[in-house]
Amino acid sequence: MRLPDPPARYIQSTESVRNRQLVQADAENHKRDRDVEVGMGRVILTAPNGTRYALVVSNAGVLSTVTA
């Protein structure tokens, strides 16, 4: 996340925009001690030789990997 440099003087509307950006970015971050859901995203694992694998799950709950 890249926030613009603050203005030389306090401007309430500028700070409001900055605060909304921070709250939105914070909501998108993973938190400790909470479930992690990736939705339609993927979990990519990299083997020691550099090969990348995507973790997949079947409708029966069976986990497997496919090359990514």
C-alpha cells in the first residue's frame, strides 16, 4: 500500500480519505488467531527445487496439489 505524502498543514478531508484507505487495507490483511479463507484465490506451495504447486480440494474434502 502506498499512501501519498501528508500535506504541509492538516486538512480534515485528506485525513478522512487516508483513514478510509488504512481501514480498508487492514480489513484485507490476514490476522493472527483467525481463520484464513482464500475464497476463489489459490494457496501456492513451492518445493525446494522451485516447482510451484497449487493446493486444491474436491467437493468431498480431499486435498491434493496440481502444478501451478
